[in-house]
Amino acid sequence: MIRPHRKTDLSVPSNGLLNGLESYYQCDEVSGVIVDAHGSDHSVNAYNIGYGAAGVYNTAIDFEAGSQSHVDFGNAKDFSAYAGVTIGMWINLESQPTGTAGTDPSYRHLYYNGSGSGSQIYLRYQIISGVYYIYWGTYRAAPYAESYTRYAVTLTLGTWYHICGVHNGSNSWDLYIDGSLVSTAVSSGDILTGAGKDVIGARWGGSSFGRWHDGLVDEVAIYSRALSSPDIGNLITLPYSNFTV
């Protein structure tokens, strides 16, 4: 795993990380609202999360699957209006997904934007027939359509990983772990229109939440462009205070 630099360097050269940045959540709060440090998309509900856990930078927020922890930012973003999409975040698991594929315990939704039965975009960790995967993609129930890439990996409990999904705005889905491209897929008919809710740590099913993450989350970045590999390298080694245009 690549460890980030922990100091702020005011003389850092231009890195472009502010370009296309829609929201950034540092997860340093001690209670209440999870603040969008870059924009105004603050949480409308932070449900049963823990504050003040040791993070990658400063502190992180703690999700407990048994407590149905999640952070709800309200109305979903319309990703179809973006030239591309990047979702990046640090995660640290406290338990593995379990059970039969398709049941709630078999999923750990890290990021979710959508309405359950309508169009949705997701970044998740799950188990299928004893194999753990990270999925990055988009889905619509009716009429059915889905595009995604996935990577088989067993994440070690208690270890920080940077997970990043990139969509090029057309038909390419790329998945990065700790700055390394691990999986890519080309799909047609991608569905990215946002409707429903914008959520960290769970999935919105249209009337209720489920598929809860169990572990820590830190430094969540949402972009309206496809970050390059060098961009992602900068994203995981620089604090938000060192982002530039």
C-alpha cells in the first residue's frame, strides 16, 4: 500500500486536483454533519456513525453494519451531465462480507448514488461463492442494463486501502487500488443519470437503506471528470489542503 505524505507543503507544485472536483469529504468531524470541504453538498443525515477514529489524514468516520451506519447527502448527483466520473476514498474494513450472494450481508457498499429500482452508480465490496470482489459500475433494474468492472481481491481487515473508480464519460470503467490499475472494462449503453440519494456506506433501495459498510472511511473525493493515473497518484499522496488547479 502507498502511504500518503502527512504534512502540508505550501510550495507544492500545480497538480490539477481541484479541476473537476465536485465534492470532498475529509471526515474530520467530531459530531453531526459530514461537511463538503470543497462545495456545499453537506450530509443531511449521518446515521449511527462513529467519529474521531484514526484516519489517513487526521481522523476518519466509523461505520458499523450491525448499527446500519450510513451517511446520506440527499438528492443524487446527475452523473450523466459530467464529462467523466471519478470516485476515490480510503477504506479500512472491520469485517468481511458474508452469506449468500444477493443478500444484504454479502455486500459492503462504499459509495452509492441512485434510487434502487432506477438508475444507480456504485462502488462496493462483496462476496460471491466464497470469492471477494470490488465492483465499480452502473445499473438499472427496468429495463435491465448494467455496465461494470470488477476485481477479485481479499482485503485485509484493519488495513487502509485507497479504492478509486474512474469512468471516461463514454464506455470505459477503470478500477484502481492504492494507485494501481487492477481492472478495466469497456461497455456500451452506460447508465449514469442520478435519481434518488447520494450515500456513503450503504445502498438506498428506494424506500430504505441496506448493504451497509463495516469499517472506516476517510478522504472521499467525487469528480466530474476521469482522473488519469498520475492524478490518482497525487490524490492518494497529497492532503486536500495541497490540491491546486
